[in-house]
Amino acid sequence: MKENRLRTLLDEGKPTLGTHLITPWPGMVEVIGQTGAFDYIEYIGEYSPFNLELLDNIGRAIELFPEMSSMMKVEEQTAGFIATRAIDAGIQNVLFTDGRSADDVREFVRMVRSETPEAGGTHGVGMRRYVGYGYVGAERWVQAMNEVVIAIMIEKKGAMENLDEILEIDGVDMVQFGPADYSISVGLVGQGGSDEVQQAHTTMIEKALKAGVAPRVEVGSFEQTKRFLDMGVRHFCIGWDLGTIAAWCRNQGKGMRELLN
């Protein structure tokens, strides 16, 4: 079992930087890892097609880079199944979506933690690759489950209404605001950049910092980070592979068309 780099940095009080991966190809993990630019890759399973074999191969690719760990964003309906299979494949951390209440979030934590009396979880050890298919001791696996960084999307009206209670839950390491879903849940469809929605984002950051829970912010470029840095945010996930490709195609294609015409 490799070191969980994201957990180490959080425990040391250091900033963290990740990037998003939507393309379901382990080779892209290697391309990103070889740059040495990021502390972790977030595989956005919520938006991407995948199977269980792919999760194993992403886990293998991540382990080529000791200074980089991984996270998977899991969707609401099958969160427990996907989270446990991702972790046991070697994807060490989880971002849960669509929680609406403190009870929802408590259940997310239980899904990850081992079923020991101390941890109080529901995750059982199995003959999967993260325990060497049975050759790594159960004691080390239990420790690893306690080290999983659990991040929670605050993207529903209910989550904001219950934010104070959510931030008090033992096991919640990070929170991230989701302006698109939040705007829909409060009746402001398509207005993620509105003053009302952005004020909710600011409120989430301020409350998280006060509670000692790390607020994480997604940005498209480093130029977008200043106002969040000024607020005290030190954890960012920057860029999306598909967005980068789309922007390159638009810019280079437009330039070439102008030259050809």
C-alpha cells in the first residue's frame, strides 16, 4: 500500500493541488504524473464511463508516482458500491456528491470506514488489489481506510441549510461548493455566477475554515485563484482534460481556418 499523499499533506497543514480526469484512460494518469505538477488526480467517475477493471488499472497507474495520490468523484445512486470498489482498486480518496443532510454525510463516512467497533463503518475487507489480493494484512487495510480523505460536495439547498452540522461530523476532511447544482436546487437555474449563489459559496468557505474543515475550490486556471487565496483557501483542483482539449481545438482550429481562408 502506497502512502496517501493527499492525507499526508492535509495532516501536515500544507496546501494541496489536484487536477481533474474525465477521459477513462490510465495512460492519461501517466501523462499527468510524469509532469510532477500535482499532488493528486481526481477521476470524475460521475461524468465518465468506466468498469471495475478500469478502476484497477487507474489504481495501478497512480502507484507509478509515489508523490501523487488519487480521488474519485462518485455519483449519488450507487455511491457505496462505487466508493468501496474504487478504494479497494487503489484510488485512495473519495468525493461524494449530492448529500442533502447530515445523515447523508454520516452514511458516506460509514461507507468508507472499516467495520470495526472503533471506526463504526460498513466497509469490509476483500481479496482486492489494494490488499494485494489478500497478501497485505487486514490491520494495515483498516489503517488505510481511516486515512481515506473524504470530501463532500455542498451543492444542494439542504446541504447548505445543514452545513453547520455537516462540518461537525467526524471524518469529513474537505468540502467543495457546487454552484451549478446549487443554483438549480434554489430555483436559479443557470445562474451559478449570480450574487446569491456566489454568496452561498463564500459562506461555505468561511464556515468551513472556522470549523477546521478544508474548503476546496475548483478553478479553470491559476489566474482564478486570487480571491479564494485571499479568503484563506489553500486547496484547489484545477482544470479538466476535456476542457483543455476543447479549448485547444477551438483556438488552434480558428487560427488555422483564418490562415487558410
